[in-house]
Amino acid sequence: MKLTYTVNPYLPATQQRHLVYVLVEAEPGDEGPAVTMLNLGLVVDASRSMSIPILTEAQFRNLAAQGMAQQKTVDGVQVWQFEVPRGFHIDASSNMDFTKQALRIGAERLRPGDRFSLVAFAQDALLMVGNTPGTEARSLLEAIDRFDQIDLGDETYMARGMQMGYKQTMPGVAPNTVSRMIVLTDGYTKEEHDCYTWARQAKADGIVVSTMGLGLDFHEDLLISLADVSGGHAYFIEDPAEIPGAFQQELAAAQSVTWRDLSLTLEMPSEVILRRVHRVRPAIAALPANAAQIALGDLEAAGAAVLLELVVPPRPAGTYRLARVVMHARSTGQGSAAEALEQQDIIARYTEKASEAKQTDAHLISVIQAVSAYKLQAQAMEDTRIGNVEGATRKLRLAGERLIEMGQQDLGQTMLQEAESIEKEGQMSAEGTKKLRYGTRKLR
């Protein structure tokens, strides 16, 4: 493992305290993945909405012309309802079709030493494949073909699927394995608090939970939080054709792990204060600034990074140590004990020269800008929730302009469009909310 840090070249030697940003990055070393096994728990939404055909505009017009699609008012909202005669075939794929394609890809990538399980859920949970060796991947392929035959009720209780998925993944947990549970859904769920219970339980037992939300009708706060609680990834899949690619990305990440349970310890003089911490890689998220150790999850090929905000005292011109960072982790091939792998002293140079004090590090500045945009959208959403329209629109416009300056044209324009939506309607659109929540997390 390689541990590095970045700080601006100089601080001004004034009589005032300074806010200093420090970027700490951990990269895999040359040793390569030590993982010999992947323990994969698949938890898939099998509610009826997953099997609804995704129509093209031409197909929709054709059904409407034949009287099979009619607009009705449900709970005061205009919606389209379909009444298709029995035996009428629509040549259109569904979320489930793309999900089954992704599961087949997963089956192909299983190695003999890997293990896997498959759980389907809706109102009830159904064990389709118990914890099974990778040599029996054909049982996963056979189970995939049975999805069209199951009926698990009209409502969605994702926690029931997570509970069963956890119990099936547990038998494969071992020191030389990486255990992942992938939870995929396209809708809202009841009993959300139970989902958090099982995500925390999974994390405590060494199982990382990654979530995939399909379309626009799911609770992004829930799915993002579940992934963050356990150290997993959160995916927003707007186009179902992207489901197989998301599965491939998640499996590749899990199979690239070199160290488990990274954590960063800061040793600081009493006059230095840690104000905020943001993880910036693999995804931006706020982390507790008062924890004894800053948890970073498993070290994958993409590496890990955090942005620290330190409040430091005034100093005369000279070189000073602001803090010491120590990285701890567990080896994938050994027991559960964590060890200190790398450490770095964070050094700052105070200067009386104005020209030196103005120097900046371009890489550090770009990270600060990305985290700033993430914080602005989070604050704007909170302002929207409490009815502060002026505050929300101001923050979104500021973040949008910054993103456009950073070259993030699409995300920046979405920010500006959602600011207009809040001004006109008092709320953000479902599509815009998800694009901003997930998009700002992935800023680089």
C-alpha cells in the first residue's frame, strides 16, 4: 500500500488561525489482490413492477390507439393504466430481463473457489439458491430462469430479502474471502428501519452491502445510506440496459480488494482542530470528524482518499508538523487483527512572502471544488425539505456554475434546472434529485 498526502505549498505567517485542507490518499501496492475467494450474496427485487415491459414511444402510441392504455386519476395524480388482453405479446424488455442478463454475467465470472447465493423478495422473501460453491454456477443459471414463475405478493419488504440474504452469505464469511451482498430494487419499500438493522449487522460480520436503484421510483436516501453504513457502493441505474454493466463493475471492484477495513488515525497537537472529514474516493460522503478512527472500507483497485479540514494556529515563518496520519487495515489472507501499515507526517510551511502564500496545488483545488459542490447540493436539499426556497435555489445555482467551470456540463445544467424547478414548484423533480445525489458523489 502507498500512502500520500497533499497540502497547499505554503500558509501565510499571520496572527490568524487558518483553515487547511489535506488530501490523504491510499493506493494499492504492487502485491496485487490477495483475495482467493468471493462470497457473493444476491438479493433481487422480484415485485411485479420489475416485469413491466419498458415501452418505446411508438409502442405506447400503438397500445393507446387500440384502447389498451388509458389515463386515469389515482390519488389525485394523472397516470396511465394498461389493460392488455390475455395472450397479447409486447416485444419489449423489462427491468427483470436486464437483471437476469446481469445475473448470467455474474455466473460466468464465478471462480471455483467463490461462493454465491440468490434471494428474491417482494412482500415475501424466497431462497432461490442457498450458499453454494462457484463450481455449481449452473444452479444460479437454472434459478434465473425461474424468476418468471414466482409470485411474492404485491408489496415490497426489502428488509426481508436482506435478512435472508445475510443468513445465506454468513456461511461463506472467512478471513481469505471478500463478502458482498448486492441489493437491487426498482421501488420504495416498507419497514425501512429494518433495512438499516440488517446493513449494520452485515457490516459487523464482515459483509459489505452495495445497492442498485433502478428507475425513478425508489428511495435514494435509503439505498445510499445502506451502502455508506456498510462500506459498499451505491448505483443509480436510470436505464435498465445499464444493469449488466453495474454488476460487472461491482464484481470487478470486489475481486480487486487488497486490504480489508481501512481506517485512518490522526495524531494532532492540541492546538490543531479537525473540523470536517469527507471521503472523496471511491465516492464522496461526509464522515464523522469526532471518531477515534476514520473508517474507509476495503481498499479496491480504485484506491481510497479523504479530505481533511484542519483549523491550525498562527505560526512564524518556518516548517511545522500539523498532524500524523496512520493507516490501519486487515490483510485479506490472515486473521481479523488490524495492523498499522503506513504513516505520514503532514508538514506545513509558513511564509511571510505574499507570492508564496498564494501558490496552490491544482489537484487539491479540484478535490475541494468537488466536495464543495457535493456539500452545496446536500444543503440545498435540506433547505428544500424545510421550505427555504431562496436558500435552496441560491445554493444549487452556485453549485451548478462551479460544476460547469469544472467541465461537468451535464451535472451543472441539471443543478440549474432543478433550481428553476424549486422556484416554480417548491420542490425538485424525482429524476433531478437522483441525478444530483448520485452524480455529486461520483465527482472526480
